[in-house]
Amino acid sequence: MLKKYGTKFMKKHIHSQKHTKAISNRLSRISGHLNAIKRMVERDEDCSEILVQLSAVKAAVNNTAKAILKEHLAHCIIHAAKDDDLESLIALNKAIDMFMK
């Protein structure tokens, strides 16, 4: 099945409900953490503590991205390679390049 992503049509990725829920939960925790940091800034709390908390959020975002990448490699890219889907492999390389900036 093809699905439109931006201006391109790509095969729709199918992920387990467990994986989707785990990623959604991680993102909810990150969002909550960012809201708590925003409140720290509004209360004019110590800058060094805010930076520590921002570092924790950054690590959480990176770990979430790593979980998504592992799932993508384990399922989506294997299928793309079997189907000779070069476009999906190119898209993965572009996504990794963007994430690593």
C-alpha cells in the first residue's frame, strides 16, 4: 500500500501495536519533561539545573530515535531490500543524515 509522505508516495510501514504504544509513551514522557522544564524557566530556577534537565530530554529523544531506527531496520528495510525497493533505502539514508545533524 502506498501512502503520501510530503510530496512522495512510499510504502506504508506496518508496526506492531506494542511498538507504536511504546514509542508514543516515550514521546509523552518527553513532552511532559519539556513542560516541566518550561515551568522551571518561568520560575527562574537555577540555569545549571535547567541545562541538566535539557540534557536528559536530549538523551530521551535520541534513545527514542534509536528505538525507531532499530524497528525500521529490523522490519521495513529488510522488506525493502527483499523487494528491491531502492527508494526506501535512499529515504533511510536521508533520514539518518538529517538525524545526525
